[in-house]
Amino acid sequence: MDFPQPVIELDGLTLRRFKGAADLDELFQVIEESLEHLRQWMPWAVNHSLATTIDFLARRPENWESGQEFAYAITLDGAIVGACGLFRRDETPDNGREIGYWLHPAATGRGLATRAARALVEQAFRLSGVDYVEIMHDVANRASGAVPARLGFTEHLRRPSEPAALAETGEDQIWRLTRAQAELLAAKG
């Protein structure tokens, strides 16, 4: 099995594997400061607690080694400002991966999520057998939807879903970028 890079340097912005308990206090604090923002769109944030953060960090090594999820802390000048990941859902075929991301509100609007997602796209297509990458969000989450639009993803599908976070409408928007599309975009520069 091949793996993405554990640390990705992006000129001041770094994506790095979580360090388990060593990240607990900082990650918990960043989530706490972001809860009002996150609870609008992230179902996991609705039930956030110290115990859920501990559990999240405890599961990272196993999920990484199994290839199920490659989760990264997004750090800016060494401080955690969010998280992102490249993962495979149970319903996702082996040749596809999904990207997810969130940021502390003070870190939004600066292109950080776009830079992180671009790096994860590159990592996804370095994995053998990956033919496409998707980003999924509620249709009302325009900020999240701006990221795949900037990166050359195309809208793949919209589907009904059960709202699980406060601002969700119950309609998912799924964006897709194929390996061929990514190669074409890279060739254009």
C-alpha cells in the first residue's frame, strides 16, 4: 500500500499528520474557539467534547495505516488553524477519494483551505489506483463550495441528504476532479 506524504510544506502553511496526545490541548482549543462556525456545517461539531477530540486523535494512526483516512493538522507558522483529510467513505469505490477541510474562523478568507485541498489533490493522484477526487458539502455552504470551483473541479451531482448540522439544507453538492482533468489543468500551468 502506498501513502501520501506525512508532512506537506506549502510556504508557511504546513499540513502534517496529527501527533496524537501531543496535539490534544491545541486542537481542542482551536475547535472550541471555532464551534459557532463549525456547528453550522460539520455534524461532528454538534457533539464536540474533550472525549470526542481524544477519540479522534486516538484513531488517526490506525486510519492512516489502513488507508481509510489520511488526516492532517493544518498549521500556519507552527500553530494549528484547522484540519483536512483525504479519505475513503464506505460507499466510495476504491478508485475514488474524498477531501474534507475546516478552518478556525480567524484563518478563513485567506486561501488556506484552497491551498490545503490543492495539496491533497496532488497527494491523492500519487496513490496508485486513484482515478478521481471529490469534495462534498451542503449546497448552502458557499464558502466550502468555492474551494473545488477554484481548483477546477466540476459539479458531479446533487443529492438529498438528512441535515445533520445546524445550517444544512438537506441537499449535498458533490464536486469531482478526475486524474485526466487534473493532468490537463497541470499542463495548462
